[in-house]
Amino acid sequence: MRIVMLSISHRTASVDLRERIAIAGERLDQAIQSLRHKYPHCEAVVLSTCNRTELYIARPLHEAPTYEQLDEFLADFCGIESKHVTSAAVHREQDQAVTHLFRVATGLESMVIGEPQILGQVKQAYEISQRSSAVGPVLHRVFQQAISVAKQVRSESGIGEGRVSIGSVAVDFASQIFERFDDKVMVAIGAGEMAKVTLKHLQALKPAKLWLTNRTRQRAEELAATMNLQGAVGSTGSGGGGVRSFEDLDELLVEADIVLTSTGATQPIITEERFRPLIRRRRSRPIFMVDIAVPRDIDPAVGNLSNVYLYNIDDLQRVVLKTHENRSAQVEQCEKMVFEAVRTCMATVQHRDVGLLIRALRDKLHSYAKDERQRSIKKRSNGSGEIDTELEKLLEEHDHRLVNKILHLPLQQLDPKNPDAPLGFFAAALKRLFALEEGTAAANEKETGDDAAK
């Protein structure tokens, strides 16, 4: 099986493109099912976060999808021209694809190195594909290893400790606009993990009031209770903050000095048309808005209005990148751990592929031998219909010894324990020479895949 991937992330695409290819909720299941329908012989996992959309595929050698077909699939599914996907896409295969996944899971590819949310997102993407029966033995092994290695790397390297986060950068931006915060009203829109992490940093500013609102009030109340917001559950709008109804959003935008938004909406919830009429009621007070959602929650045109200071996730990224060089020692340690983990994982995957190949080749040669043995016995019986059992047994032993001798040298070259053996090249040559991608090989592979899935 060949492992291939497509990645579009904050490293290669602006937030404008990332929000157009973001896949969330029910659309994630639809994307997986669509991939499987178009390429039924492949395994697939789709990972989509605010900073990246990635497709991980395991497919038989020489079969679809190709890189170009992955680009076309993502473009068609998201309703954009394929040239936009191709210009930003990074493609990898085999050990490079696995290395990329391991780096993503450990946080080495994140906007903020070591951020913890990505591991949970990788695990969730894997579990969604499992529920859709899109994960077979290869991606099962690869994603299980990625999750395990990420936990080990974070535990042993300390990569997640003392990091600069999006939340801390948001606080730095806010400090450039306001001298004090004990008289400010803060409004958080959305109740997801990113909102929770960033909200902790903004909460540390100790604003006069901190309001939390979300389309699903229960999630907002749960987050407010977790963060010990005053008057959180059942708040009616008094005290130092709490949960407010989503229907109060316009009123909250009038009251707010600082707005943090991170929802799963597919369209902006704060548009220029919505916010412009509120400016007069705000009496020219400046408002600081941080939009860390992808797709964006706030129409970029809002940032052009008077006294509005709007920052999106790419604005924060530029500040975060300046801090990465201070963590070179930790990153180097993580890189070494990832490198060794990838070698182990790929050896396991190749061992499985080689095992299937050996089994298929042996079965095919023994099948040839059996056909010839039966033909010879038939001739020896001279049409009498009587079978010489001793002769049959003798020929069977002869055939087994001959097949084993024929296989001895090739199997030595296919030894997975030999680090210098070009297993991929040898395996591909044998598959092509003996047509092992058909018949027995395919059946063996399906059988093994079904067993692993169980």
C-alpha cells in the first residue's frame, strides 16, 4: 500500500483560502464518504482545523488517487477552482507523509509550536474516519502510532510548556490599544477549545465584565462554569459577567471594548451591515476584535470602520513566528524522536506489505506446481482413472522443495530486518513480474485488512 497526503495550511495559504476549504461537522463525513465512493480501494482520513485541511490516503500501488486527483477532489468538494488548491497544496508520500503527520500531531507544524489542541483534532479526525469504515490496516497503524508518539514527545521534550500562545499574543495586541482593563467589557463569542484557551489569557487581564455567548447556550454555560465566570449559569446580565443569550449579540457589541470570536459558523456572524448602525450607539469608543475562527466570524470590512481594531489568526501568526527561534533546542529533540518513530512505523507498514507479497507469491507458485502435478499424474494413470497415491505424494514433496528453493534467494532480499534492502523496489518488481496485484494478493490483502479492522 502507498501512503500519500495533501496538505494546505497556514504555512502555504492565507486565511482567505483556508476558510474556503475548511471542512467541519456533517461535511467532514460527507467528504470521507465521497472520497471512498470515488476511490473505493483506498483508506482515507480527512483532517480540517482552523489552520489546515489535509487528506491522508493509503492506496494500492499504481492505483488512484494521484496528487492531481486529490487536488481536484478537494477543489470540487469545496466548490473552488482547482488552481487555487494546487498553488497552495503540499504533497508527500510514504515516509515523508508519515513524518508530516507525526509532526502535525506533536505540534511541530502548528502556528504555535507545541499547542495541545492539534493532538485532539488528529485523534478526532481518525475516529470519524473509523466510524465511516474508511480506515484500514495501514492508516490504523499510522494514526495509532502518530497519537502515541505525540503523547510521548510532549511528555519527554517539554515542547508544550511555557509556550507563546495565540491567547498571549492577543493580550499583547490588546495592551497596545488599552492602558487598563479593569474598566473594560469583554465579550467572547463561541465556546470551543480555541476560545477556551484564548479566553484564559484575556480573563487574566481582569476586565470589569466578561460576557460569554454562543448559539448553543448550554455549551456556553459549561465553559463559563469551567472558568468560574461570575454569575455564569442563569445570569441575567448583572454582576461581573456570565452567559448572555445569542440574541443579545447586538447589545453586547455596543457594550464591548474587547471581542473574541471563535465559532464554527460557515458565514460571518458580524458583518459590516450589522456593525455599522451600532457605531453611533458606541459613541466613538474604540473596540478591539480578535477573530480566530476559520471560516472567519467577522467580515474583514468591519476592520475598515472607525475605531475598530480587527485582527485575524494570520495577524497573530506573524507575532508567534518571531518566538519560535527561542525554542530550537526543544524542537531539535522533538525532531529526533519523530524521526525514529517514523522509521519504526514505516518498518511495520512495510513488514505487513512484504508479508502479504510473500504469501501471495508462495500461493501462486504452489498453485502452478499443483496444476502441473495433477497434469503429470493424469498422464501417468494412462486413462485408467486410478491415481498412484505414492507418486502423488512424492511429486507433492518434490514441488514443495522446488518452490522453496526458487523462493529462497528472493525472500532473502525481501527480509524486512535488512535495513539496506530496497524493499519498495523489490516488492514493486515482483508484483509486476508475477501479476501479484490481482487475484490472490488482493484477496490476502482484504482478508488481512478485515482482520486488523476488527
